[in-house]
Amino acid sequence: MDKRYNTLTIAQQLDLRQQAVEDVLAHPEWSLPQAVRHLKKTMRLTTAEMAKLSGVAYRTMQDIEQERSEGSVQTMNRIFGMLGLKLGVARVVREVGSFDQGREEG
């Protein structure tokens, strides 16, 4: 746990983990790096701790957090997998006519 915070009980750590998961699920508009940063901050982990827990290289974790990389699907599944989450595909529902916006008629 990040040394900037006081030590938490296991129950408190589990509560933070649950809150982090709920927040990410409630914000599908977040980019993957935003979600990773939020998980790390909410669970009070350092980059090194999160990398170790997820089995991802420290440098890879840094690159994702700093938006130098989106991370591969496999890497993101490792990071999210430590919380029981997995990347998926979802249909984007668009308003009628939104597909044609920005395209010139002619």
C-alpha cells in the first residue's frame, strides 16, 4: 500500500477495491488509462504495487498511466483481471442520423 496513507484493515481494503470497481463500471466513457489511474488511486496502490499484483511490467504500467500506450488487450485484461474485470465488446447505440453527421452530401 502506498506509504502516503495510513495502513488499512483488510475490510477497508476490500471496501476500496469494491468502490474502485463500481466507479469504473459506472463510467464507461473513461479511457483505459483513466480507468487504470482511478483504480490505482482509489485502492491506494503505487505503480510498482499495481504492476506486481497484475503481473505487468512496471514500465508498461507507467506507459499506460501516462497515456503513452493504451496497452494490449492481454495487458489490460491482466490489470483488470486482478479485480475480476475483463475487457469486452459492446454495441454503441447512436441516435438516428448520427452516423451521417460530418459527411458531406453530394
